[in-house]
Amino acid sequence: MRDIAAEAGISHATIYRYFPDQQTLFMEAFLRGVEEILARIDVIAANNPPGNLLEAVVADFIDFLTQKDHYFRMMTHFMLDGELAPDLVEKLNNAARALLNRLETIFAAGHTTENPRAMARALFAAVNGVLISFRNYPGRDRQAVFDHMQLLGKLIARRFS
């Protein structure tokens, strides 16, 4: 918290006026990342034909969470740790619902005849599995790892289409 306050140019005590603890601060930062992802999905949806939409969204999601590692780390922390205050759990659930609803809308618009809700959740899990499994793959440079994750994301998107 002291490092964050120093980076923001405010006193250590002042940051606690807005954020009572580190988890609350992380959650607010994470929610900004989710808002950015949602806005990016909206731009992609507006600029891509339905046949390419899912692939473009998956590629951008992988790009975003690779380039903005802090959001990826916060997301995995929240998802894997599971120790959050009830009000923060509600915020996390609302953010996850918003993202999953965007994916569900894509599926409902013609990417599947199966249950769009389940498909959105399965896609989200599959893409996050790629990010978790390969992002720090030993023996490969950052670009090779990124290219590999993009390839896997493309294959997943095609299988879900």
C-alpha cells in the first residue's frame, strides 16, 4: 500500500481513506480492467463480421491479459484464492457476469445451437487455461509464448464456433 501511495503521489495514510485494505484496492483496479475488456469486446463486435467475431475476441482477450499482466495476476488471485469479503465477492461476481454475458451474446448470435450460457463459460475457462498453462513457459522467449497462446486461442475459438 505504501508503494502504491508513493506511485500515486499521495500519502500512505490518504490511500486508506479510499481503500480500507489491499484487497479493496486490488478489486477496484481489477474492475477497471474488466471495464476495459468489455469496451474492447464491444469495439470488436462492432467492427467484425459474425463469422470472425469469436476468434477476434479470444485473440484480443489473450493479448490484453498478456500485455497487462497485473490484471491477469489480480484475476487469478481472486479466482484461486477465494478469500474475499462479501461485498468484494459481489463486485467480482458482477464483473464476471458482465464479461460472461458478453460472450453469451456472441454465442447466442449464431456461434452455436447449444446452450450459449454454458458455451460462454466453457470458452472463458478454456482460454484462461491457456493463459495459466503457457504464459511463463520455460525455455521460450516472450514472443514465442505469446504466438503459441494465440494459436491455441484460435484453435479453441474455431472449435467453439
